[in-house]
Amino acid sequence: MKHSYFLVLILITMFSWQCATGPKITYNIPPNYPKEKKDKLIADLDKGKELYKINCSQCHGIFTKGEDKIPNFTNKQIDNYAARFMRRDPKNHAAAIKMSTAQLNEVLEFLRYKKVDSSK
């Protein structure tokens, strides 16, 4: 019985350490944004972040291959990507073809609101 408590304590410690040392992503949300809308926006942005991890991170960094930062995409780059997606441009990334329009919009919204990393 003592061993199982000890094992649980070790697992909780390891999980907490991993969460604390992982990359932190914050968002550029205007300070006067209404609280009730802000919570929903953050939930939507977090959903876009998860879709980014699944569909985009293998080529665009973070969470795979030792990369620790998401590239700082400009709004123009994001707009161009969205336009190519809507046209189903064959030069567009293969990952985008697997996503619905709603999913891609969630990823692009996440990228627009993500705070720019100025250390690059």
C-alpha cells in the first residue's frame, strides 16, 4: 500500500514538472475584451493550438523534433495561406487538405492571437 502511494506521488511530480517546463503560449487579447467572451475565445484558441500540434507542428516546429517555438507568422502569411486553402491550391500544404474549413480557421485564429516571440 505504501508503495502505491509513493508511485502516485512520483507520477504526480513528474507530470507537474513536465507541465511547468513545457513551452508556454500566451495570447494577445485586448485588455478590455469582455470576460465572458474572453473565456470562450481562449477555449477556441486552445482548440486551435491542439489542431496546430496535430496537423502543422511536424513541419512548423514545436512539440516535435526538438523544436521549442512556433514560427511567428505574419498576418499576410496567414491570409495567403487561408486564400490558398480556399482555392484548394495544390501548392498548399498537404496537412491542410485533411482539415475542414472550420478547423483551419481555428488554427489560423490561434496563430493570429498567439503572442509573437521576439527572441527570434
